[in-house]
Amino acid sequence: MSESRFSGPSRRPSLLTDQYELTMVQAALASGAAERRCVFEVFARRLPEGRRYGVVAGTGRLLEQLTDFRFGDEELADLERRGIVDAATLRWLADYRFSGEITGYGEGECYLPGSPVLTVEGSFAEAVLLETFVLSVLNHDSAIAAAASRMTAAAGERPCLEMGARRTHEEASVAAARAAYIAGFVGTSVLAAGARYDIPTIGTAAHAFTLLHDSEPEAFAAQIASLGPGTTLLVDTYDVTTGVENAIKAGGPGLGAVRLDSGDLVAQAHAVRAQLDRLGARATKITVTSDLDEFAIAALAAAPVDSYGVGTQLVTGSGAPTAGMVYKLVAREGANGELLPVAKKSQAKAGVGGRKWAVRRRDAEGVADLELLGTGSAQTPAGDEYRPLQRTLVTHGEVVETSGLTEARERHQASRAELPVTARQLSRGEAAIPTVMS
């Protein structure tokens, strides 16, 4: 078994990048272009098939780690040992600290194709180094948040609970819980997410706990004795009808909830609700799990379900595990010191040069009908119907964004509510509103 050459696990994100970021810096240092002022933008050319909007998530995590994006002795020694870059570049990296400006859409904001969700300005060398790091955070978290938003929209007022840790990388599980919380989930099973981000944590018992005991009544009695009658009992280890009977015998009519984790959840929910009511447990809630996605949640809308536990489909983006965002150079310093627009011209991936501004237009009823983008040469429209979308996040390398998860949750709720009602449809369709370049 190979072992890490680092003496301990590095917490710096600086090597969580592609090699060509560093080799570009080396070549730019040699050519004299490394210090040219540049503007990079993050955007998605298109939404995943059938999606009506995306959700910006991960910005807070990105800003948390930005100050740690450094190259310490261990990282530099590793790069030198492997011959990745030359001595001059190693000296430059030793002093690296991002000192530029970052603006972007507020975390939780809905976005459309072409939306400039993040803009990074600095020297070419210092800004290009962030490319892979920025994209890895935003592409993952935004994909999870978009899936979570579709699920919470389908659930309506019923709470959704995140429990997908065992279906993804251990660190990705924490990021996924955070992204889902932004998009309206009310809790997570991942203790690390609760510890790091103060997200409410949930969980009681699995089938293994019931199987451990000699009988289901014995298992239920033990759980209630430890966790109290407000707990949730998993009633489908053996027979659901018998399980519900045993649950109410153990917890009484004040039992908190029962959980269903298999079978025809719609039919079972109706049958269990009727059984609970007959047993006098009218306040006992029903929570359902078992590979739910937004479509399954929508199918359960008419069933007497009180909450949903979602795992695999959430942490894998419900079929769209990446947001498809790119990080592109859109302007660079010219010979006269002014920023010149630049863009790719290649077929199918042609870009629009120049730093973008972005506003969302709303009609007289407050419903968004247009995402309007423009470059510095086009005047930003005025009027209450236009809502600016970009915020200052970093100034002179210092993080100035102060909003947290609570604000991100509120921002997402307001941003989604502002979109046309068709945005919440799960059927295939175009983006909720068009994006137009001014």
C-alpha cells in the first residue's frame, strides 16, 4: 500500500488543482505576461437536460478556503521533487496570496445559462491558479443545491431531510448537506455538517437495531426507553401492519413518528395513516425514505406523508452531478493599460468577451421575465423592475462577504419564488426565463 509523502494531511487546497494551472504560470512568468490584469468569469453554457434553473451554492465554502490557498513548505517540496515547475516559479508560489477582486451572485441565488455567477479579477497568474479550485467547489455544490431545490419545491410545506453520506465521498457528504440546506432541506444525518455549519442533525435507528434484538417489540421498547416517545420507529423490518401495532403499543398514541423505507410508499402511507388513526395515534407522523428523488416526492404529494428522507439521488445531483460551469478569461490588460475583451471563437463554445453585469427584470406582479446581461460598454438599466444580481465578495484579496447560511436559505427561497410558476415544473422544458445580452 502506498503512503502519502506528506508528514500529515495537508489542509491547504492549493494542490487540489490541475497541473496546467501551474505550468501556465511558469510560462507566463517567463514571457512577462503573468502580471497582466485579467478578468475571469464563471458561468454555465447550458442547464442540465430538462432543468429550468440552477442554484448557486458553494460560494461560502470557497471564500472560507481562499485565505488558505497557499503553497507551504510541504507543497513546494513536493512540486520540486516531482519537477512540476522550475525554481523561479517555486519562488513565486512561495509568496502566493490572492490579492484581487471577486464578485458574484449571492449564494442561494437562482441562475440561468450564461449567468456570470462569479467574476475573478487579478493578475493572470494569481487568478488562473484558482480555476480548478473554484470550479470543483461550485460545480459540485451547485449541482446538489439544484437537485435539492427541485425536491423541496415538489415537497411543498413538507420537510425534506438529507441522509446521503454513505453514498458519496466523506468530505463531499458535508458539502452536500450544506448545499441541500441552502436549498430548503431542514436537517442532515451528517454530524460533521452539524458541527461545521450548525445545520440541524437528525437520526434514530436502522433495521440493524431491530434485527439485533430478539423481537421487534423488544427493539422498539429499547429505543423508546433511550430516546423517548417522540422518537421515530422504523416499522418495515418485517411486516408493516404488525410493525405499526408494535410501535403504538411501545410508544403509545403520542409516538413521534413511524418510518417507511421500502415497498409501494404511496399505498403504504395511506394504509399506515388509516391504521394509526384507528389506534388513536392521530398525531403520530409518517416519514418515508427509500431512494427518493423529486419525481417520487411529487408522486407522494397526495399521500398522507409528513416528511421525506433523501439520500442517493440528492448527493448525486439527481442525475446531474455537475453544474457544468466553466471558468473563462473574458478580458485582459492591453498595451495601454486598459482591459480588452477577449473570448474563444471555437464552434459550439464561442464566448462573449468583456466583464459582464447582470440584472433580473420583473413584471408588474413581481415575477421575473428576463435575465439581462451586458458588458462595461452597455449601460446598466435603472428602475425598480431591475434587480442587480452581483455582490462584492472579495476586495484586495480580503473577504468582505458577511452573509451566512441563514441568508443563503432566505435568498434562495425569495429567488425561486420570483421565477415563473413553470420553473417548478418537473417536466422537460426550457430555462425559466430567457437570458439576453444587452
